[in-house]
Amino acid sequence: MAQRWTRRILLGLCLGLALGLVVGWGIWPFWHKTTEPTALPPNQKATYIALTALAYGADGDLARARSRLDALQDADVGARVAELAGEVNGDRKSAV
């Protein structure tokens, strides 16, 4: 009797897994969309700038950092970088 329930449970798990794979890969697959930096909302643009600064700090490649910032297509990206740097420095001063 217990062997019958074990088989039913295993069969149900296998069918559920198979159905999940068919639905997930075939019927409603996830499509990753590439978002351009210009389409990011302001708070995510700030994160993008901060991550660009971190990458520049790690590798020191100024040309690559500039190309990443140019991808934002912001006419005054230098002011935005300075503003974010001021916010970070202000946070550090208040923490001391």
C-alpha cells in the first residue's frame, strides 16, 4: 500500500516538473530585455554613475569610464557626477 502512494507521489512530481518546464521554456519563456542607460530612471542613473566610478577605481581605465558615462547621453554628466560625489562625501562627514 505504501509503495503505491510513493509511486503516485513520484509520478505527480515528475509530471509537475515536466509541465513546469514546458510552460517555462515553451509557452511563456522569459525574454531578457536590454535597457540602454538613457532609458533608466533617475535613481538608477545615479547607481549607474556610482558603479562606473567603482569600475574606474578598480581598473583605472579613464577612456572606458568616459564611454560608459557618454552612454547616458546627458549633456551635463560632469555636474551629476560631482553632485553624487558631494552626496557621498556629505554622508561620510556626517558619519564621523
